[in-house]
Amino acid sequence: MRLLLAALLTSVALPAMAGEIWVTNEKDDTVSVIDVETLEVVNTYPTGERPRGVTFSKDFSRLYICASDSNTVQVMDPNTGEILHDLPSGEDPEQFVLAPDDRHLYIANEDDAVTTVVDTQSRTVVAQINVGIEPEGMAVSPDGKVAITTSETTNMAHWIDTATQTLFANTLVDARPRHAEFTADGAALWVSSEIGGTITVFETKGQTEIGKVRFAIQGVNQDLVQPVGFKFSPDGAKAFVALGPANHVAVVNTATYEVEKFILVGRRVWHMAYSPDQSQLFTTNGVSGDVTVIDVASEEPIKSIKVGRFPWGAAMRP
Amino acid sequence: MNHLIRTTGLCAAMVLAVALPAGAQQQKPALAVPMVYLRQEVPQPPVLSNLDPIPDDLGIAGAEVALKDNQSTGAFMGQDFSLTVISVPPDGDLPAAARDALAQAQLVLLDGEAAHLMAVTDLPEAKGALFFNVAAGDEALRSDECRANLLHTIPETAARTDALMQVLVARQWSDLAMIVGPTAKDGTFADHLRRSAAKFGLAIAGEVPWTFDTDLRDSTMDEVPRFTQTLPDHDVLLVADPTDDFGRYVLHNTWLPRPVAGSHGLHAEGWASVIEAWGAVQLQNRFEAHAARPMRGEDYAAWTAIRAIGEAVTRTGSADPAALRAYMLSDAFQLDGFKGRALTFRHWNGQMRQPIAVVNDRALVTLAPVAGFLHQRNETDSLGLDEPESRCTAFKE
């Protein structure tokens, strides 16, 4: 009887784990909504053209979507899938990051060599900052004081002082930087280079390079190992790095910068998002058009979920 | 007239000045990186169709787009890239123009035929300079006639025909026939097709020379089927017509319902307007905005040459040709060329190692090397002259 009660309690506790992963489908102009509990697509909503970067407001009441070919950032009500309004974004927004103030979006305008800062409340452009050719990766420090844009052809991380919206440093990285993230304490910045095949680690203070992560997978040609999106583990001890056409996610030890494991996922893996309890990691696989679910504890893939054509960005809603 | 590169409107020297991006920070005195695009204009033979004239700015437009890319990075790094274009008329004095170019810059893109290139690289004034072949696919330039001061960003013709044959092998279309055009260039291209076919184990069962000397355009549907009727059965009909004279009239006019490949139909290029993936759309957009036409292989070769210089200058902090050459030939050099793999230089003959686009007019079929064609060093070295095949010794220190 007591056993039964325990089992009952467990099953009642399950919904707390539930949540959704929202995935942009670049070639379908839709977002797919995956139910974390059932691991099935429960909704598909239309978006503007070529949706890529995607993120939620802090209270998860708004979904921001980079509709690259519509030259706008769309604001969606995630409860209805309705597009509430568009934000001025500059041309060809590809990737963005929401500042810790929950108000300012820093947007990379890929075709324009510009980073646009948009106030999501007044729906106005606050600043435009000239950066290198093909800006893409966007990050903001946990204290909100520094924003980063990486430029794919200029091969730099551009450091933006968010108080003045001006550049205060430009640091070279390897070829075609795609994604940037600060560590949780804000002390370090990681930048992935797709063609260079590396991640460069900078000390935030002083913007000096302090480490380099390299990847080599047995049986995969070195020039197909192309790090793009990545996420740190909840405890910060590891980083999960999507390796594009190498079809693997690398597990990197953040203390030693050594790769501990490669996890096989779908074809051309781009970006990823955690489940609400951070026990699962969902990766978007562009070419195979699916999402791989990775069990974070065992670092094993447990399921593939078919979504739309060319899934790219991913965001979690509890 | 539209096939002859026109000289009017092209100043002997066009200096391009592009404003540096605002917000750029200059931390140290700018390092000047002057570059020259030196072109020997080559008269083009008349062709049947008027549909696709050769653009006047072929190649040059690619260099101009890359210059802007370099200037963007340069603005952040304190490096000032500039480009001068010198175009020599068909009867012009190339050595004099080359001396003029070398007085301005030691980093020179060369656009012309193989003999023109060697006439420049062998000048006494050229000794310390670094040249980039952006136009000539000749094998000799990568083998017996290679030059230590000449790198190649245009793919060798053999790399293109190898890429095409890899696709035919992958499709298991192994029996081939070929129509060979009448000019020397046609013969050379046909020879590359034969050798690439043999390299990948394909058989050319029959060949026929193109002999029509009339304007066929009104009668292709009567003439070409009968002309191709004499060929033995085949999976694919190859056409060797690199100057684009008659090849377009072979498609869909063959006796047997067979795909056409080679210079027409399925063809292999260093770059094509149908490449979309790997961020290529951004480059295509930048190019079209600049030149108001699609980007071609020659434009891409010039773009990669200027970008290779930019990458080497950025990483070494030097504009010295010897330092840049050493860096480009080292393992550290890698250039993103929007083809999904890093572009590097082969250390044995200075050829840029790059994927080749196998395309039709509307879509990319694949980027070669095709999966399954392995190589002990780099799969891309399954395309073109590999180290043991090249007789180049100029790159051995």
C-alpha cells in the first residue's frame, strides 16, 4: 500500500517536469512545439520567412523569433501561436540575445554588418553598432554590462559596452565564428568557430585568450568537424557543443578544455535547449529535419523527433 | 562584339576606395596593404548564341567584393587594404603594365592565359612579389611550369573534371560517349575529361568531333539527333565545348534520351550561382548587390585570392609577400570560402585546395569530393593533381 502510494506520488510529480521545446524550422517558416513529457510535436505555428534565432521573455509570456527573410523580429503569444506584433530589427536578423533586463534585444543583422539594439517595450531601435561582415553569434554577460557579436567573415568577437552601445574591444578568433556564450559567473566568454573547428575561450576581464577547445572524431574528416551552437551544463562543469556536419555533440570539460565524449545526433546539428529540469538536451538537426533528445546524466541520445524542414533555433518554456 | 572583352569604360587603372566602417577603432598606425589586379584581355572567339555574354568585370567584381570584406576586418585591425585594377588590351604591352603594377604593389592577382602569367612572374622585378592565378586552369602551371611566386586560387581544370566523374561514379553512370569541339581549348578539355574518366574507372566508348559549320540554331532538332545517332550506347553524353559555342544545343536533342555532362548540362565549377548552403547566400547577395549579376567561378577565384591575402595579413600582422606566402602554405592557414570546408593551399604546387560544385543550371547536385572518395591526407586531394602526380619542384625549399 505504501509502495502504491509512493508510485502514485511519483506519477503526480511528473507534470512538474513537463514543458515545451520550441524549434524554428528555417525552410518551412514555422515553429514546432515539442512536449517534453511525451517527446512529441504537439503544435506547429506559422512564422515569418526563414525563422532562425528564437528566445522567450523572462516570464515566458512572449516568444521572440528572428524572421530573417522578413527582416523583422516577430513577437508571438506562445499560448495561442498568434503573432502579436513585429519589432524593428534591421535587415536580415539571424540571431539575438535578450539582455538580463528582459527588455533589450541585441540582434545580429547578417547582411548589414550591424548589431541592432531594440527596446521590446517601446518597440524602437535604441542603437545600431557597426561590426564586422556577417554578424551572427550574440551573447550578453550575466550582469548585462557587455554584449558580444561575432562576425563570420571578419572572424572577430566584437565587445559592446551596453551602457554606451559602443565597441570597446575586437578580438580575433578562428574562421567563421557562429556562437558565443558567457560562463554563468561571467568570467569567461566562449566563441565557436565553424570553419576553424575550434572554440576560443576569453577571460572577460581584459579580453585575453585563455584557452582553445579542439575536436577530433575518429572516422570523421577533420574539416567536417564544425562547432556551432553550444550550452554549458547546469553545474558549469561541461559544455555540450554541436558539431554541425560531423553529426555529433561533443561533451567538453570546461576546466581542462578536453573533449570527454562525442554523442551521435542527427545530420548537421545546429543549436540546443535544455528541458525545464535540465535532465534532457534537445538538439536541432538541420539536414535530417529532426530533434535529438539527449539524456544529460548518461550523455546518451534517447530519441529523435521529426519536426519541420531545416530546424535551426531552440528555446525552452516550462 | 559582346564576346570580346571591351576596353572602353575600363580605365587603365581604376583605384577603388571604399569608406571604412564607422565605429571602427584604429589602435595603431595603419599597415598599408596595396594589391593589384592585372588582367591581360584575351579576345574571345565568336559563338552561336548571343544569350550569355562574358561580363566585362569577370573576376574583377569578385576582387572588389573581397576588398570590402578585407577592409571591414582591416578597419578593426589597423590594416588598410587597397586595390588597383590594370587591364591590358589584347595588343597591349603586358610586361610594361606588369612593371607598372609591381611598382605599386607586391601582391598581384593575375588574369590571363598561362603564357601571360609566366611572362609576368618571370620578370626580374617580380622576384619578391607574390602572384595569384585567378584565371588559368592549365595543368602545366601546377606541374612542370609551376612558379614559386605563383599561387592558384582558380581550380585546375583537372579538379573540375575529376569532380564531375566522381558524381558519375556515384550515380553508376559508367558508360560514356563524347562530342569534342574543333578548337584547341575543346581538345584540351576533352583530354581532361578522358583522363578523369580513366582515373575513376569510367569508359568513353565512342567520340565524335563537332563538325557543323552552319548556324544550327533553327535546325538543331533535325541535325543533332542524327549526329549523335552514330555514337555507341552510353549512360551519359559528354560535351567538350568550354567556350560555350554549340554545347547548349546538344541538350534534349540527343538521339538517345541521355543526360549531357562536361561543359554543358551537368558541369563542375569552382563557384556557381546555385550554391546556397554554408552561408553562401550571404556571399551571393553581397556579390549581386555589387555587380548586378550572378557570381561566376572566375569571380570566386579573385574573391578567394583577396580574402586569402586578407586572412594572412590579419593573422601575421605583416604585408610582406614572403611572410604571407609562408603563412598561406602553412598548416595554420584556413579560409572560409562558403563551401563547407576550410580552403587551404597545397604545399607542393600552391594550388588552393577547395571543394568543387557539380551543378546544373538550376541546382547544386553536390559539392565534390563526393562521399566515399577517400584520401590519406584530405578528401579534397582526390580532385586534381595530387603530390605524387605533380612534377612541380619550385615549392620544395
